[in-house]
Amino acid sequence: MSDGPSPKKKKLSVREGEEKTDWKKRKAQKKEHKKRWKEEKLIKQLEKERRMQEKEEGEQPSQEQQTKAKAGRKYTVSIALPGSVLDNAQSPELRTYLAGQVARACTVFCVDEVIVFDESDEDARTVEGEFKGIGKKGQACVQMARILQYLECPQYLRKVFFPKHHDLQFAGLLNPLDSPHHMRVDDKMEFREGVVLDRPNKAGKGSFIDCGMRKEVQIDKQLQPGLRVTVRMKNQNAGNRVHKGVVVAPHVPRTEGGLYWGYSVRLASSLSAVITECPFKDGYDLTIGTSEKGMNADQTSLPPFKHMLVVFGGLQGLEASVDADPNLDVTDPGTLFDLYLNTCPTQGSRTIRTEEAILISLSSLRQKIAAVFSEQTP
């Protein structure tokens, strides 16, 4: 009986081996379970953070929206020049080209208002009438204003607002302004210029606007047909029969969107009328005269302002414009302005043409303007 191993010990040996194998499996299963638990915990944490982020984005405006809200430009820049500068051109084509140079300069430097004033006793107040020939007295202010208005108008609206006219005979040859509101048919933007159509609509359903798109834009107000309006686009889905929008003030793209939205044109009967007939409620709070007799612009800084006016003289400078104005009893033009600046103190030519002076002066003032408003930004 003592020769072989007892059955009891053999049974215990097998059981011990089986318990050892189960322990390894259990350890591996526990490790795998712990790994899955960690992964699930991480997924839940990420999902919670995502929901919290979505909630915060829904409650607060996005960074893009905040930047857009701060991007609006509250100040305006206006320039004034005599219409008689056209009389220095030798042909109708060159007269038109000169006006085109002025329009291009105003667009490049984001000028908001152009005033064409009379220093030749034309008493021009509207653009009605026609140019009567080179060298003849009159109509220079009217022609200058009409060409400036024509170039500022988006191309798809020009046939509506500018019928065939002798003053615009060569305007089609001019370089386009290509400003932000001169949009193509498929361009998508928050704002657009348009004209109210003479199209019947149901009462209380508003008017239809031609904004140069493939579809018309329906607004919620009933307006007079033929009126030029600025439209804020609301719905531009391709599946809709018409687009939706609302009419806003012309300054909204500038003050809210920070966009340059073209310039307005105003005719003034004299130099003094440029200032006294200001369209802004509080007038121009910063006026600048330009002359070779003024202070060096490089050594001058600008004070804070809301509406700035820069005045340019004609062929004989601002002195001639002051002498031609019966409402002014001064001999020194510098007394009329807050600043009287020479924007090109080291000029190599005896004279600087007005269209050149506009480019030089606005280029010189650009950084000074930026400095004023960068200091005001918190």
C-alpha cells in the first residue's frame, strides 16, 4: 500500500494546478476590465466637456462675432475740391480721366464724402444739365459730380440711375473702383446695394429689390419704386423663390460691418458752403486745409475726431478759392481750418496738381488717422 501515491494527494495536486491557471486568467480579465473602464471614463469626460463648450458657445457670442462687432468704423473722412480743376484738362477724354483719378484716390483711401465746390460763381447745386465745351464757363462742377456718382454706383445699377448723357460719354473707359459694394452676381455678402422695383405685391408683403443677383430680394417695407437702398441679406438659400432682406441706413455697413461702402457726392456753391452745409449733425470736428504754405505734415499729429474734412485748392490754390467766396472776409486761408498742412514739403515741381495732392495728402494722413484710433482702442 505504501508503494504508490495516495489518491488523495494526487487529487490535491491537480486542484492546485487548476487554481493557478484560473488566477492568471482572472488577473488578465481584471486588467482588461480596468482598461475598458478607463477608456469609458475618458470618453464620458470628453463628452461632458463637449456639452459644456457647446453650452458656453450658445450663451456667449463667438470670437468671430465679437471681432465683427468691434470692427465697425465710427469716424468719417470727407474731402472737398473745386470743380474748376477740370478746366485744366485739354480734351473731354482727359476731363473724364481726371475725374476718374479723383474717384480712384477716394476709394483707395476709403473717403466717405466728396464735396465739389464752386470757385467760379457757377452756383451749381444739382447735376442737372450738360457740359457745354472745353474752355467755356460753367458745368465743370456738375460734370465732376456726375462722373464721381457714376463711378461710385455698382455696375448693375448704372442703367437705372444714369441714362445716356454727354458728360458720361467716355466714363466707360475709366478704371473701375472695384470697391466692396461693387459685387458680382454670385458673391455672397451680408450687405448689398439695390433698387426698389416697380412690381406689384400683396398688401403688407413689402417690396422687391434688384440687388444684382439671380433672384430678387424681398423686404418687409413698402418703398417707392426707383429708390436706391442698402439691404442686409437675411436668407440666400438657393432653393427659395426669392431672397429675404431688410433695408438699413447707408452707413450701417461701415459702422457695424467695418466695410468701406463707397462715397457720397455733394455740390457746394462756395468754399464756405462746404462747411456750413455739412450733412452731419455736429458738423466737421476736424478741418484740414492743404497748401505749400502750411505746416509740415510730417511733424504734425491729429487730435481725436468723428468727422474729418480735408480741403484741396484748385489751379491757384486755396487762396483763390477764399478770394472767390463773397461770404469770407479773410486773406489767410489758414484761419479757416483747424490744421493748415503742407503734405509734400520737399516737392520737386513748382506745382502739384489737385489729383496728385489728393493722393499725397491722404497717404500722409492715413497713418496719422490710424494712430488716433489705435490709441482709443481699449
